Amino acid sequence: MLADILPTGYEVGARNGAVRPGDVVAVIGAGPVGLSAILGAKLSTPAHIVAIDLADSRLEAAKQFGADITVNNGHEDPVEVLAGLTEGLGADVTIEAVGVPATFDLAVSLVRPGGHVANIGVHGAPVTLHLEELWSRDVTITTGLVDTSSTPMLLKLLRSQHLDASRFVTHRFELDEFEEAYDVFARSADTGALKVVLGSSPQQGTP
């Protein structure tokens, strides 16, 4: 978990987004990287973390990882939720953790003037940047690729029990069950899988 997803969520999401104490943070996409961004944002003690996703199972996971507000944007309007939470201003930081044009547009629409949009998602299709709407809002947009410079710090937090990486592992399989494991992971919206581990069960007390 500390080889990729946790450093990605922290570095490209929370750190690039410059999350500060008291901020309102909106995380769009509650998959493993979005959940890592929630954990990373919590290290800076924001006032609220809002998780936005289309899958209720992932929103339930987001609550366990530290989101205090969840929004299913299939039947709720996150713009209205953030407006009600911030007196109409919008989120201080929005973190895009999906990688499709619609979620990037949503991240931009939710950020307040002077806020940060931290794009984590890997985009495989063009995204329109609406400068005609953004030019006067002093919004900072960051992208990036994880370099894992934060891994030593995250390991210290893990050892001191300020960070729990084991909660990402929702399913375990033996090596000869890899076909079933891949099937469970491929149907994560139905199975609730976050990370699937192949191999022997860990020794007692080992995450």
C-alpha cells in the first residue's frame, strides 16, 4: 500500500492540493487512491472531508477512512452540498481521483475562488479547461506523478499507529485462487473489494 496508492493520494492529492487546517476538502472518487487522498488530507486536520462517488459501497468505505460527509452524485448534487457547507463559496481543495472528463469538470466546479484543484486521475481522453470561467477566480490546478518521496514519513506514521494501511485489504486469497481473486477485484462495485492480496495469511499482528 505504501509502494503506490498511499503516496499517490498524499503527494499528488493532499500535498499538491496544499490542504491546510480548517479546510473543506472534496475528494471525487472513493476508490483506493481516493481513499488514500482522504487519509492524506486528514493529516492536515481539515474541517470537513466530502467524498463523492457513484457507488454507495465506496462511500461507506470513505466514511471508514475519514470522510465526514458523503455524496452519491448519481442522485445528489455535490455543488449544492458544498455550497450549503461553505456559505456558497465552494471547497478550499478538490481532489480528482478518477481520471475522466466529467469528474475533472466536477472538481473545477466545486472549488472556491482562490482554491486548489489537485488532479490525481490518469486521463485517457481530452479534457476541456474552461478558462472563460476560471480566469478571474485565481484557481490553482496541479497534476503530477507520484515519486514516493513521502514513503519514509508514511512508514513512520504506520509504525506509530497514526496510519492504518491494513484497512485497504478487503479480500485475501491463496496463490492457487488467483482467478477468483481477479474476478472479485474486477467486480469491485459489487464485491466491495478495495485491495485483494494473494498469498498466505499474515502472521498474527502483521498488517
